[in-house]
Amino acid sequence: MPDPTLTRHPILRTDVWHTRIEDYAALNGALLDEIRSHQQQEPTPLDLSFPNCWRGVRKYAADAPLVERINAAAFSILSDYRAEEADAREALVADSFVTDVFYWTNINGKNALNELHNHAHAGDLAGVYYVQGTETGAIVFKSEQWSDNEHAAHIPFTAPFVFEPHDGDLILFPSYLKHEVRPNPSARERINLAFNVTVIRKGSGPAGLTRVRREDFA
Ligand SMILES: [Fe+2]
């Protein structure tokens, strides 16, 4: 603990959240069947795919338990942060808000990687669910304070966080947090659903739902 006469006023802290889905084998088996037929039907990957990566967008029939889990996790994470902030902004409560998940599928073959990027303009939280993750290479998170290892190790919030995924792992993180995916070192394909989660206010907007922006909490 630091000197107790020093008062801490936190301004920087970023977290990556992780859980492993119970009974992920059954979920992944069902998802994998749909993913394989998706890939067969649309063999050409979407734009922005890196070499040896296939990417497609389709909603899978087997996604219900996963989407439900993502929504529950995202809502609890975001409402907890909101409650921690000591100001008068409206609490993120289930009576007024819901979260919405948009996901896409990535299949990365041997040596496939993804360069450093973030999802800041696409959602509030971002995340990944691993249908096949074990031994397929790490995802690495780098804070804005990370600076290509130019900072000395004792400077706070500058160290990358390296996460080695396992099948059934679900991770969530703030959409502004930069991350990269290391080359897949194995012959086993890395198969995941990447997603963005957006907070939506209930009962507003033409469809009854509106993305919540900073000014909504003014
Ligand atoms: Fe990403």
C-alpha cells in the first residue's frame, strides 16, 4: 500500500473481463455446425479480413444462451462502473436501459493475426467468444499509455495484458481499449465470435430503442 497520507483520485483504469461459459462444449458444437455451413455458403471473406482469415456476419440459431450471457455480463459491468462514479448522472438500471449485441465470425488459420485496433466507434463494450481458442494464440491488450515499451516498467498502466484463450472463454472490455491478435501458432483454426455491445434506452426513438450517448447522462 502507498503512503497512507496520500489520497488517491483515480482517473485511469481499464479492465478486461473474463468468464468461461458453463457447458461450452454443447454450445460450441451447435455454433460450429452453423459456422461451417455459413463459411461454405459464403466462402469469400468480408473486406478488412487479414490474410488467411475468414470473416462473415450471420446470426446463428444456436446463439441464444451466448447472447443472453453477453447481455447479462455487459449490463452488470457497465452498471457497476456507472454506480462507482460519484456524480449525479442517471444510474444504468434495468428499468430504463437494455444492451444490444452485434457479432461477427472470425476463422483464423495458421499464422493468421489481427493488427492493433479498437472498436470505439462501434459500441460501448467489445468482446470475443472463443468457439475454438485453446492453443490458437493470444489476444493482447494495450492501454493508451502503452507506448511500444518506451515507458519504464514502474510507470502505471503501461504494461500490455496478454490473454491466452481457451475454448468457451468469453471476454469483454471497453470499446476504446486497443488490442491485437498474435499469429495462430497451430494448425488448429482460431474460431471466434467478436462483438460490440451497445447500451440502449428503452422506449425512445422510432423503433422504441436509441443508443445511449454521453449527453443522455448529462
Ligand atoms: Fe477487435
